[in-house]
Amino acid sequence: MDIAPERLVSMGYDSCAASCGRFMVLDRDILEFSCGISGLHVMPLKTAFEVYPHVRENLLFGLIPKDKNDFTKMASRVDPVGYYVRVEKGVKIADPMQAAFLFGGAHQDQLIHNIIELEEGASLDIVNGCANTHAGTSGRHIGITETYLGKGSSLGYTMIHNWGPDMEVYPVGAVQVGEGARYLSNYVSTSPVKRIETYPKATVGPHASARYYSIIYARQSSYFDTGAFVALEGEGSSGEIISRVVSEGGTVISRQTISGETKGCIGHMECSGLLLAENGVIHSIPELRGKHPDIDLSHEASIGRISDEEVSYLMTRGLGKEEARSLIIRGFLDVKIAGLPDRVKVIVDEVIEQAMSGKI
Amino acid sequence: MSFLEIKDLHVEAEGREILKGVNLSVDAGRTAIIFGPNGSGKSTLLGAIAGLPGFRVTRGDILFKGKSILDMDIDERARFGIGMAFQYPPAVKGVRLGVLLKHVNSDGNWVQTSAEMLNMTSYVDRDLNVGFSGGERKRSEILQLMVQMPDLALLDEPESGVDIENISLIAQGLRVMLEKDKPISRRQRSAIVITHTGLILDYIKADIAYVIMDGHVLGCGAPGEIFDEIRQHGYKKCTMCFAEKYRDMNTQDLEK
Ligand SMILES: Nc1ncnc2c1ncn2[C@@H]1O[C@H](COP(=O)(O)OP(=O)(O)O)[C@@H](O)[C@H]1O
Ligand SMILES: [Mg+2]
């Protein structure tokens, strides 16, 4: 396959790094999948239909209605391309699983459907990388992901987007977080994509938690309409949505909703935006809904520019203006995510470092 | 020609004249102290030397190593040998102290030694000044300067708000930076130290002191004596005596 290894690394898919399993798709073809640990199952979704009937009967379009939008309708009419990942009861896996979805331009639309199932007490980290094989290809990527987290399980789900300037991307995601389970989503997009629209939803059970972190660096003429919806349905459940958005000329609409529906729900969201250019737009729409008196929901939002005082301060130490600015921007994007394994953090840092180097 | 020579310096901030004709010089290897009440223009003077935005030089000149630095940008001045410890340094979220230090000086051993000396090793992984107490910020400033090793250190109230234990740590850093353990004739690095309280004088010997009031240099002299006078009579009462006593000396200085 003609994709440069650096490009794979820049989307978090490092063939040398330790991983418990792999899955790689180019256009509509599954190029490789493997699984190196007992208790973990990684296979094409189509294969899973044959091996585990419940996947088709209960899980497929179990969280996302087939007729939710044009994309889900399209996806429901074709054979699915994507992974089925399952971790058996009580199995805790330290090394992350790596998945890559590459768009080579063989077809105008790339339709992906993934299903993740963690049984009671299981834990897993998945790093998904998405990119064009070549920056020039144009088309649409539609990625549907349905995630089922059993009681007390824990999933860290990192998504790294490195799409080219002519790509439109429409991920549709839904997660059911079972009692006492934990879901951590960590999203990074730094490349000059044309358009990304996504509004994943987590339904959070009793004493469970869902956290969405996103880092978006919007290049000139990129358009993002992204966010997350957290429905705190179980007693004592909690949710968090944190986003850091930088615009050097692109438009970012950041929608965040937390709905506290029962007793003891705790929710917090934070959206910080940094505008680097006059033609950039950041539109932050934080929304809180409370449906029970005994809940605690809060949000913070800010949009600003790089502080001149901070730039001057760093310059007094001998750093050039651009060096000082990029250090501050890099710092702004450095979200400290509790519970993110070091191995994954290293991948994410590397991706951001690569994206920022020489480009600002 | 002095190492640093400030001539008839007029500086405006937000349209208001703050410095109204300051003359001052510092020789290589010497430490000058600046005394003056709050709001007299001490920080403005250091800001103008460092080239911070917001301070507009409307008249006069600043010569460093024989060259006017007025047209240099902040970072150029820094690379030319000017360093500054801020009175109120900003906090910079996401930028770790250690990362900045690496950008300032690639000599990892020296960074480590400096951090140890200032008891700051556990702070290098923290965001720059974020959540630092007053005293920690001052230590962080001195650490950054030690790593930078400027030829001219501008120290804006390095001891204010710092407890005694930490003052001695800071002073130790300054002694190294200013080569205080070498004989006077062999010292190269200079400093201007602003002090409101004079406390730092118990730790760092200065060679000369200037008194600034209302944007003017009233005079200069031996640091200990001037400080005693200020302590005894306060700045207000001193105005007169300085004005008379040091006027001659000041002009002589300039002529030299
Ligand atoms: N950036 C600024 N904009 C407007 N006024 C300023 C600014 N910086 C200082 N000043 C004013 O200049 C005067 C001198 O301030 P400063 O140099 O900080 O005094 P000192 O350090 O001696 O206490 C004060 O009246 C202060 O309010
Ligand atoms: Mg001051």
C-alpha cells in the first residue's frame, strides 16, 4: 500500500508501537486485522454477524436509528465495513488497540460502521486514526460507531483526524454507558479538512461517567460543526465535555449539551477558544438541561486571542515572537486528561507536535 | 562609556509621561539599586530597558554595550544580553516551566543545577507561574534568569512578598548570576535591582544606589547610606536633601 509511514504515525497508527490489536481499512477494503490477547476479539463487522448473531440482531443500529439522517440511511443499505471489537468479562487490557481508516479516493463515499462491546468489568483503550492516503483526494467519510459498555467497564476512545482539505467527514456516534462504567472520548483534529460534522451522544447509567475531550485546530477555510451530547440518565452519573478550539481562519461551531435527568447527576463543560486570525469564527453553544432538583451542572466558556503580555514575557527570555506564540498555542491545546494512559498521551502529543511544527 | 547608559530618558505610558528625563548609568560587573516610592516610575524604567510594549520612549536614549537599543525588539534585546525578573510575571497556561527553560538554554545540566539551587525541581513540570504563590513566582523568575544568564539583569522587587527562607534562596541565585563571589575587578555581569523595602541589601551588596521620584532621578550614592536616610526620614523628606546633595554628583557622573 502506498502510504508513507510518517502519515500513519501522524494519525496515531504506529506499526512499531505495542498494541493489543489492529484494524486497518483503505476505502472499502479491510487491509489487516489482528488480535494478540485472549479475551479480546477484533474482527470485521460482517464476520461478527456470522459468528455472533446478537451483533446483528441487537447491536447493529441499536443505539443509532437507521433513519436518523441520510448517512445512517445510506449505511443501513450496504454491507458494513468496519470492526467489531469485544472484550470479555473482567479482562483489562493495558496496551491500546490501534485502528486506521484511510481514504484513498477509490469511491466518492467511504461508509464505515464499527461496533464496540465491553463486557462487565472489562477495560480497553482504542486509538483510531483517520486520514487520506494523499492530501489531494476528495470525498466523504461517514463513520458510524455504536459502543456498548457493560457494568463497571471502562473504554478510552481516542480519535485522531488527519483529513485533507477536500474531505467532508460525518461521524455518527452513540455510546451506552452501563452502570458504574466509564467512557472517555478524546478527539483531535489539526489538519486542513473541508468539513466535519459530528454530535455524538452518550447515555449514562447509574454511577457511570462519560467524558468528551476535543482538540480542534481549524485551518483556513475549514468548517467544523462538532460537539457532544451527554444524557445523565442514571442516578449519581456524571459527565464532562471539554473542548479547546484554535482557529487560524476556519469556522468552528462547538455544541455541547449535558442533560441532568435524575438525582445526584454532576455535569461540567468547558469550551475555550483561541482566535488567531481575523477571519476565523468560533461559535460556542454550551447547553445545560436540568430535570431534577438534586443535580449540579456547570459550564465555562471563553473565546479570546493570544495574550500580548504572555508573548512579551516569553520574548524577554530570548524567544522570537513566533516561537513564543507557538509555545502558547501548543500550551493552550495541552489538555490534561485524567485517566488517559501515558502510551496514548504520547501518541496524541506526537500528532499535535507534528501538526504544529513549521505550520504556525 | 558605561556598560549601560541612560540619557535624558522620557517614557510615556498610555499617553501620560511617566519618566521625565532619567539619567543613569551602570558599569560592567556592578550592581545598581533603585529606591523610590510606589508609582515613581521604577518598573517603567526597567520595562523601557527591556523593550516591553506599552512604554513609549519619546526622548533620550538607552545605550547598552555602546549601542542604542531603542530600535531592538524585546527578544533581540534579550539575546543582546538583557534579562528581566518581573515584579508581576503573568501565568502562562499549558507552558511548562521546564519546557520554557529548555527553550532558553539547551544546557540541561545547567538548568538542573539552577533548579536545584532555587529548590524548584518539583516545579519544572508545572505550568509557568500557574497557581504559584507570590514567593514561588519570584523564585521562578530568578530561576529563568539564572538559566538565561544575562549580562544585565533587571530585577524588579525580587524580594517583595517572599519569606526570609526564600529570600536567601533567591539571593544565592543572584550571587551566582552576578558573580558576587569573584573579586570586583573580575565581575562582568551587571544588574539593576529595584527594591522598595531594601531587604535584599542584607544579602546582595550593591555598588551604587539611585533614588527615583515622580519620574526623575533625585540622586545617587552609597546604597547603605541612602537606604538609612530613607528609613530615617522617609522619601518625602529626603527629596530636598537629595536634590541638593546629589545634584552635583549626578551631573559629574553624566560628564564622565
Ligand atoms: N502600562 C501603563 N499604563 C498606564 N500607566 C502606567 C503603566 N505602567 C505604569 N503606569 C503608571 O506609571 C506610574 C509609575 O508606575 P511604575 O513604574 O509601575 O511605578 P513603580 O514601579 O515605581 O511603583 C504609576 O502612576 C502607574 O500607574
Ligand atoms: Mg514597580
